[in-house]
Amino acid sequence: MKPAIADLPRLPSTRTEAEAIAALAKPQVPWLALDFAANRQAALAADWSNYAIVHFATHALLNPTHPELSGIVLSLFDAQARPRMDSCA
């Protein structure tokens, strides 16, 4: 049986990874969405035209039978620890 999305463990060191990658972008100012801010709404609202490289440190769910059902898992909870209903993109 496959684990539910809510059962996915938090990925270790993703904040450190994102900050290290962002530091390489200087002198340009990178856009970082970390922790609760790493959600579908933020990803859809971002002005991606300002960036040549995008890095997501997240879980991915792959469906080889129906690839259109594959996706990435963004923040599962909001800042008040309520489950987000739009966690998959």
C-alpha cells in the first residue's frame, strides 16, 4: 500500500540546500519560498520571467501509467498547522 501524502516525511536540510543555491545567484536577488511559504499559491503567483533557473526541493509523486497525475508536493500545512488542500501541483 502506498503512503498517503500526509505521511510523507519532511525532507531534511532543504532550507540549507535552498539557501546555499540562492547564495550562488548573487549579485542577483533570488526569490525563496521556504517552509509554509512553499505552497502552490506562491508558486503560481511568482513572476518566473525574472529567473533562468528554478529549483524545487520537494517530494515528487510519479504515476507512470497516467503521467498527468504526477506532480510535486508543496507545503502540506499553513502557518497555523492547518492542512492545505492545494498541496500538490
